[in-house]
Amino acid sequence: MSTPPTPSIAPTAGPGQQHPGSVDAPAVERSGPVGAPTAKPPVPSALDWRIRFGLLSLIWGFSFLLIKVGTEAYAPFQVTLGRLVFGTLVVAAVLVVKRQRLPRGTRTWLHLAVAALLLNALPFSLFAYAELTIPSTLAGICNATSPLWGMALSLVALSEDRPTRRRVAGLGLGFFGVLTVLGVWQGFSGVDLAGTVMALLASLSYPIGWIYVRRTLAGSGHSNFSLTGAQMLLATAELAVVTPLFTSVPTSFPVAPMLAVMALGALGTGLAFLLQYSLVDDVGPTTAQMVTYFVPVIATAAGVAVLGESLSWSTPVGAVIVLAGAALTQSRPRAARGARDAGARSPRP
């Protein structure tokens, strides 16, 4: 789930959702490409930003629980396809209400197809497969490593993103936190390594996608909603092709898992994007991206309280270390943060 200092297209949704990343783009998580005109989301301005902040934290935090419930009855690809269908319907409704068209141009659609794979289809599917064997609490904590991956990748891929001692220290601290969560001193005892790796790869996919978008779609001139709608439509199409190849049509449709998938798409993917968009517009990306640090806390609480998942001491301790490291990788001088937020709130040509 992420918020862009220099906005780039929204990854649309969190857990896999739009999480704040460290390559100056949102996960959950997303806004629109650099240079694109800023459009107001259809979220009532009368709703205080603190309430929207809390709602977004809850929606993304509970998304991991919803994935877990969905995979109890449906294959991971089916859960992902379902969430994309319902999420796309929400964004499509916004496009219709705002009377915005999808972008034109073969080149733009090809770049969006790659973005859809890296920011939606791949990470959503990996999280769903991961939660077949790992608790939703662990998946939520793995998701919080996205800013760390973004920081590491930006040092290599983005020449303008200069490292500082504080940010490099945050990177090292964050990955130490990951090892703590996994209980490396116990030889990963009690942790399904394959599932954990898939969750970490899902978190890695987000910053790779953000960097790709920055390099290919920045300044495209299309509106944020238009690009996001096209991206989600393409991600849905990609899963619609892949899912029948690896799964069969469900023979039953249990109510709870079906409702979980619907909520995951409509709320965790569609509504969450609109809420994040409005937060970036109202209070800037620095404040909006703080959602990232609440998501694993809520995901852990939901997994323990609702699903009865067990929790060893190393999980919350490691999660705190991961979040501290992620916060350091996002830190910038006060003046730079102020200028970045001002730019994100200003209308773009």
C-alpha cells in the first residue's frame, strides 16, 4: 500500500494494496504519473482526512485476513481474479461518473500491461499463494518490507535518488528486522520458507513496478484515473487468461469466502485507491504514506483476534524493527519534505 513524493501511477491496492514505497511512488498501494493533471477523487471533502487515514489503514490491514479467508475455498488465482474484477468495477464507475476516457496509444497500453503485471497481477497472486502456508500476520509484515526493497533498488536504478547514511542504515536495520521475524537463529523453525519467500517477492514486485512506471509513463499527459483504470483492466485480463490454465471452475461458492473476495476487491483495491488518492491530494505524500506503518499492526491484530493465529515474541519485535528501518529509508531533510509535499498538492500542467 504507497504514496508518491513525485506521483506515479497508482499500483492500486495494497497487499498487496498500495503500500508506500521508497522509490518516490506509492503500495498500496498509487497516484498518477509525473506531469499528469491532478484530479479530485470522489471522496467527500467533508470527511476529515484523519478519518480517511484510519479507514485506509483498516482496509489495507484487514486485506491480508480477507485473502486468507478467500483462499480457504478458492484457488489463489481465483481469489486474485475476483479481487481485480470487483476493484476494476469500482474504478470503472468512477471513470464513468467523472466522464474520463481510457488512454490511447499502443505504446502506452504496452507499458501499462507491464505495470499491471508488476503492480497488480503478480504481487496479488503471490500473496494469495503465500497465505496458503503462512499466517496472514506474517504476510502483512512481509508487505511492510516494500519500502526497503524500493530503497535498495532505487540506489541502483535511479541515479537521482542519492543514498544517505541514514537511509542505508535504515535498509540494514529493516532487513535485520526481517531476519528477526523469521527467527533465523532457530533455522527458520516453524516458518514455511517457500510461502515467506513468495510474500517477500510480492513486496519486491511493487518497487520494481514503480521504477518501471517512472521510467516509461512519467509525463504521459493522461489523467491518473484514466491510467489506473486501464492498468486494472489489463491486470484483470491477464488473470482471466492465466486462471483457467491452472484452476478449474469452482463447484461451490461458500458465502464467507465469496464475501471476503468481494470486499478485498471493492474495498481493498477499489475504494482504498480512492482514499489514498484523496489523502495525497489533501495532506501530501509524506503524511499519507504513514499508513504503511499502521498496516502490519492492524494485520497482526486481525490475524490473532479473528483467525486465532499464533504469535511468537520475535514476530512483533521484528515487525517494529522492520518499520523503524522503513521509516529511516523514507527520511529526508525537512526542507525537502516540505517542497515535495507542496509539489504533490499542486495542480500539474
